[in-house]
Amino acid sequence: MKGGGDAALRTAHLIRVDSYMDFAILSMWTSNPRVDIMLGMLEASLRGEGPSAGDEDLLERLRALVREGRGFLAEGDFYSAMGRMRTAHDLLSIHLIRLSDE
């Protein structure tokens, strides 16, 4: 196994994070009154270590971007918040594509 850890377990974990990220982004776009709950679910899915040390750099970057996005949203800066969330989502997608080669 390249990068350490079981690729299937790593992929499953990251797909779960991706699902919560989708919910949060859609809630932001639709101005859902529960967007804060959805962002909290996403942040909770990013807490702790992942199943592989090979994903820790990504998870740290995602945590920072989501935290920044949530802060911008709280300040009323939707576009900056969405920019952070979309960047996080794209980084996660690229990582999942690379992981599929392992």
C-alpha cells in the first residue's frame, strides 16, 4: 500500500467528509436556516485523525478552510465564505482522485 493505511478505508472516510461538505455548501447556496448545523456536522467530520497519516496534510488544510469559510459567513461575506468552501471541496476531490490510483 502506498501512502500508508488501507485505501478503501481512507476513501470511505474522505467520501463521508465530502458528503458533509456537499450538505454545507448546498445549505449556504440556498440560505438554509440550518446552515450553521450543517457546517458543524462538516467540522465534526474533520475532527481527529484520519485512518492514514497520508491524509493528515489534507485534513489540516480542510479544517483551516472550513473554519475560515464559517468565519466569513458569520461576518456576512458570503462570496469569501463560498470561495473557501469550494476550494476545500476541490482539494478533497483531487485528493480522492489521486487516492484511486493507490
